[in-house]
Amino acid sequence: MRSIEFNYAKHRQRDIPLVPVSLRTGGKWSEVWAYVDSGSFYSLFDDKVAELLGLDLLKGEKVLAVVGDGSFIPVYLHKVGMRIGIDEFALKIGFSSKLGVGFNLLGMDVLDRYRVTFDNRLGKIIFEPHEE
Amino acid sequence: MKGALIMNKNQEWVTENFEALVSKYGGKYVGVINEGVIAAAMTPKAVLEEARRKGENEEDVSLLKVPTEEELVCVL
């Protein structure tokens, strides 16, 4: 499987690790950008992405996630198809209306599938799939 | 290992223009296609509906939740 390289987004000379991932629950893929966040156990998307995918948010498996200020938010897990580069797989990701951050988040549930390199000198994030 | 895949032109445009997107569209979703913004709205569904009205294929639209300047300060 081939690795894929993403350029950092830049904001005020700071590197922002944003990557495009494609999601689907039915026939059509939707490409949505997410912040690579190794501090997040689950990948978390806001409830508006659930709506886009035709999911009934509250029908997912409910879990509570701790966010930056120490409070708990309800997260609903749904199984979706995900594509990164040409790598396609299915997994459960979280959706919440209380995300409270400016990004959708790509968490360790996805990052565990790859050797992820943050190459700040080259300005790239490299996803190299683990061999099965 | 085979050569690495790289971002397409549309995706590169998003990373190169991220700061301008934050300034103009912070707090909204934007849809990007052909190296430009095709629509901006509060939900990705509304963005795709607008893109479809403009004759674009939904699957060609890249959807970015654009943070506000304040949200970026919190993250960074």
C-alpha cells in the first residue's frame, strides 16, 4: 500500500495538520477535512457531518468524551466508510453536537492504522499504512 | 515502497489559502472545487446543495469546517 503525503495548512506562520478524508454511509463519498489529533481516542465530527451522511445522530452508540476544559460531551458512534488516499476501510467514528472546537478531528482510531510522520521541516504529514 | 501519493490541486489550494479562508469564512463550512470556493454555509449539506444548484458534482467538492480566529487561538 502506498503512503500519502499531505501539506500542512498555515495560519500566522503556524503549521496546522489538516487532512482530507472521504466518508460515506451509502453510495456517495463526501470529502471532509479533519485535524490530525493524536490526543483524541475517537475521530470526532460535528453533528452536521452526520446529517450530511444521512445518519440519525441519536441512534448511534452513546459514549461520553472528555474535552479540553474537563467537561464531558455526548458522542454518538456510527459505522462509516472512510477513504484516505486510496486506502478504504470501515470503522466507527464519533459525532457530536457539542464538539466545541473549530475542526473535525481525526483521532487514534484512524491513526493506529498508519505510521504517521509529522515532518515539520518539509511541511508535510505522511501517512504510511501498516502492512496487514 | 512505491512513490507516495500526493494531494490533488484542489486539496493543495485549501492548504495554501487556509489563512484567507479563516479570515473570510470563519465559523462556516466551505465547499472547494477547481481551486476556489463554490459555496459557504452553516452546514456541509447546505454547501453541497448550493454546489449542486451550480451544476457541480457533489463528490468533487471538498468540504472544510473553517475555524474562527478565536477557535484557532484555543487549539494552538
